[in-house]
Amino acid sequence: MYRTHTCGELRAENRDQTVTLAGWVQKIRNLGAMTFIDLRDRYGITQLVVEEHSAEEVRRAASELGREYVVRATGKVVERASKNDRIPTGDIEVVLSALDILNASQTPPFTIEDHSDGGDELRMRYRFLDLRRNPLKNAMILRHRMAHEVRNFLDGRGFLEIETPYLIKSTPEGARDFVVPSRMNPGEFYALPQSPQTFKQLLMVAGYDRYFQIVRCFRDEDLRADRQPEFTQIDCEMSFVEREDVLATFEDMAKHLFRSLLGLSFEGAFPRMTWAEAMEKYGSDKPDIRFGMTFRDLTDAAKGKGFGVFDSAEYVGAICAEGCAGYTRKQLDALTDFVKRPQVGAKGMVYVRCEADGSFKSSVDKFYAQEDLAAWAARCGARPGDLILILSGARKQTLSALCELRLEMGSRLGLRPNDRFAPLWVIDFPLLEWDDETQRFYAMHHPFTAPKAEDIALFDTDPGRVRADAYDFVVNGMEIGGGSIRIFDSALQHRMFRVLGFTDEEAEKQFGFLMNAFKFGAPPHGGLAFGFDRFCSLFGGADSIRDYIAFPKNNSGRDVMIDSPSTISAAQLDELALGIKPQRAE
Ligand code: ASP
């Protein structure tokens, strides 16, 4: 027998029992007469003791141990003289009567401790060792529990988990497809699903009115910090539903997860905000509403006093940082540098200090009288002691820069603690997004999203103003989920494809299967998908989804542990009827 107990299990009640444990050697302390060994497995750490009068074989085995050796240890549980209250097994230790080395280990390239000395790249290469560490282990446990609770909840609501294929045809979620060559059909390719979108809609046509799947999705995107080329969604779809039905169901699911995994309850319904309001007040379709500091439009108030920057701006917007009037020149310069970063993109920043005596001091005093500044302050709801920060320029860019500035101020002021959760639904997204570069509309969500009934008339006259029955679930400034009510009528779907610039032939070629299915009695339907990895990282309080994926890719999309992607042999290429173009010299 390899073990009678795990390394996290024994307590004072087990005293005098003879037990066998198996695990990895975390630490060895040789004190001459006695040797202490910390033995670790998934469940915890137990202290083993080898004494001076222990059997010769036991002492010899103990002297040969190194870090991460795999051993089996048998002995008697005794209560410790000096207890360790930092670990659950700290009241006891096991005095060994037998010790077998099951396997030796090379010295690990970094320490297997909560705070490891290994760099990112090294730990990625030895991910199997990194996964032995508590922070990653706890992330995997959280992920498992979240998946379990999702299944629990959805099963209770009558949802069926149904798998959909990975080798498919392009799905339009707005990224590039990963493609897989078909050996049996030379010159033809499968695409890996960016999401199961079209399949879940086909399942609705098939009558499976409540579907879900915890499913891998593949998107060939340039990797920003928090993206992975393959990631997991909680993908869901329902038939005979309106928006309210979908939101109610998944608000309940989110609340169930908050309660069962974090012990948090929310009073009442999650707030809702239209996309237009989110953009106007927060400059973002995923506002962080853990704190206020919403935007105030100063455009009309700021113009016409001879300050060229504001006079020529399409939009002048402000935020009010409470209690920050005392910011030093240096702090203000740092903020100006922040907004001027290319990622933020503002040209400069104007400030107004609301002094304790009720007067105002600003970087544009030359152009504005005290009454002007007082009017701005009133509009911003600023009180003495507050600091008003103003950005200006083209509307879209300025809203986005002000959003960054607001988040930065929120962080500086400690208003974004990651143990506070502020969920909301953002609703009524625009259906389409105009792209200046290609001079055409793109679907803001995806082409199967239904326009709001009252906006359908605008389709032919002013498509840019059509709102969609689409919604996002946002928590703490992160998009955790999103979905929509779908088009279920093939004529409207055809109209949508036309607005998106597809010819009828192109639409037929790419999505004919769906259009065809819609001719056989498609029910009204809608759904959404949650980013499962991100949901986990939100609950775990981490910035990165990477920690919640057992074997993630690095920032260049590589798996450095298995060294992938990699080349394939000439024979394989041949079999696939593929050739590799010579690389152009840089
Ligand atoms: N397929 C969508 C996505 O991946 C979600 C949905 O509309 O249900 O974002």
C-alpha cells in the first residue's frame, strides 16, 4: 500500500496511529541527532521525524534524500512538543519506522515555494513543477470548483451539456482562424472554432432549448497581456426567450457562483447601463463601477474664451478626484506623462485645483475667470479640496483617454480593491461598427445578433444607429461574458449579411448551412458566453488568466515546455499536399 492518509490529513486525534504517507520531499533539516522532513502532496505538508535510534535503513534512506524526491514513509503519529499553527497538520509529526525512496529527483531549477525564485520563462518551461506550488494548485482547485458549480447550477435549470466539433468551418467572432489542413481532402482546411456559435444555434433549431458547454475556443489574435490563443468559455443558448429571460437566468448563475465560491451575496438585481451611457460616463463599454468619478462634459462651458486647445476640440471632458487638490507639481506632471503615453493618446492635461478657501487654481488661469472655473466645478460636483482633471480633443479618442486616466486615478486612490466586486450588465450595444480604414460596417458582436425590433426601420436609412439586443456581463472593468438575442429569420439574416458587405454568394458559401437550417422552423433564441478563465482569475484576485490555465502559452503564443509550434517533416507536408514558402529576409 502506498498510503493510508494524505499529507494534509493528520491531526492530534490521530496520535498513536501507525500511518503511511507518500509524497514529495519539500524540505530536509538535519539537526545531527534528528532529521526533520517536510513531506508534501496535493493536500498539504506533514512533518516526518527520523531519530537517532531509528532503524539503520531509515537513517540511511533519510541521508540520501534530496528536494522533490518521491518517498513512502511509515511511522507513528505523535503530538509535537512545539506546535506549528501555520499549517493544519502542525500539531503532529510522524516518527518513522520505514522510509522508501520511490524515485529520486534532479534538483528543481527553482524553489517549489509560494514565492518562487524562478523567472516566468523558466517556470513556464517546467510548468509541471510550477503546478506543484500552492498558488497554482489553488488556482486549479478554484477552476475545478467553478466548473463544478456551473454544471450544478445549469443542470438544476434543465440545461444539457452537449459537445460540438472542433474541426469546423470559420465562425465570425472577429479574430483570425486557426486552420488545420485536411489530408483526405488535399488543399482543403478545417478551421478551429472561435466559438461554438453556429452549432449552438443549430442545436436550438434541433429543439435542445437549453444548451451549455464548457468549451475550448481558438482565436489567432495578437496576444495582449491577458489573451490566450486557446481559452475556455461557458457557452450557453436558450430557445423561446427574450433578453430578460437570458439575463435573469445568468444573473442567477453569477450570483450562485459568487455565493458558493466566495461566500458573497448581492442585494437586489445587478445594475444595468446602456452602452451609450457607459461610453458617455466612463468612456468604456466595460466600466469599472467600484468607484464613481464619472465623466462630466465641459465642451460648451469651456469654449469661446480664447483657449485654442478647447476651442478647437470636439469634446472637453472632466473627472473630479476627491481630496486631491494638494497634488504637487510633480504628481501632476506624472499624470500628464501618463495621459501622453501612446496607449492613452491624449495631447495634454488641464487641471483645476479647488482650494480650501473656495478659490480655484488652474493650468489655464490665463483664459478663464474664477466664475468660469466655479461653473466647471459646479458641473463636476467638485468641492473645496478636490482636483478636476480635464482632457480634450476628438470625442472618441478623448473618451477613451479619460477612461484610462479615471482608472489610473482610481488605482492611485485605492478605489479598486480586488476583493470588492461590482458586477453590471451593459445593454443595447450598437449592432454595427463603422471601420474607416476598410470603409465598411462590421458586426459589433457577431453577424447573428438581432437588431432591437424598434430599430429595424433604420437598417436601410442609418445602419450605424441600429441598436442590438446584445448584452455584456462586466465586473470590475472586465468583460466576463457577452451575448445576444439572435436573428432567427433567414430573410433578416440575409439583410444583415448584405449590410456587412457580404454578397449573397459569399454569405451562402460561408453560412449557407445556417440559413438553410433556419428554413426548417428555427425557434426564437438567444444566449451568451462567459470567459471561463477570466471568471476564475476574477474570483482568484489575479490579474492574469494564465495562472488559471494548467498549460498556457507565453506572450508569443508558444508553449515553451513542449516547444510548440514547431516544424513538421517533409513527409507530413507531402501527405497534406502543402509546401512552405521560403521566408522573406527581414
Ligand atoms: N459566441 C459569442 C462569443 O464568443 C457569445 C455569444 O454570442 O453567445 O463572444
